[in-house]
Amino acid sequence: MPSTRRARGARKQASEAARNRLAADLKRRYDAGASIRELAELTGRSYGFVHRMLSEAGADIRGRGGATRRNRPAPADTESGQ
């Protein structure tokens, strides 16, 4: 009876091809504006996994959104009677 099991090399090639397809799809969605968190939720993967896949796919990772923390000058003196 012939074996229906794949050789290890074939399994590795199949998983590598699937990983490459996933990376390309994630990059396409990220480049279209999706956030890493959105992609992680969509795929059921962790933030770190998605970030790593995007980096490996050559995506330009955007900076964090939201307010930035920076030292602001003290408010002007308000004792002028206004």
C-alpha cells in the first residue's frame, strides 16, 4: 500500500508558501491603511506575529498614532486681568 504521507520537505515548502501568502496579504492590507492591531484581530494572530510578518514582507512600519508626549512650554501668565 503506497504511503499518503508527505515528505518533510514538501510540508515545509507548503507551510512556507502559506506563510509568504499571509505576509503578502497582511502587507497589502497594512499598506491600504489597516493597523497592526486590526490585522492581528482579523487573523487571530498576536500583534508581535503580525509586526514580524510585515517587517519580513518589507512593509514600512508606521509610527504610533495618537497624541505624542513632548515637553510643552508653561502656560503664559494669566494674571493680566483677562
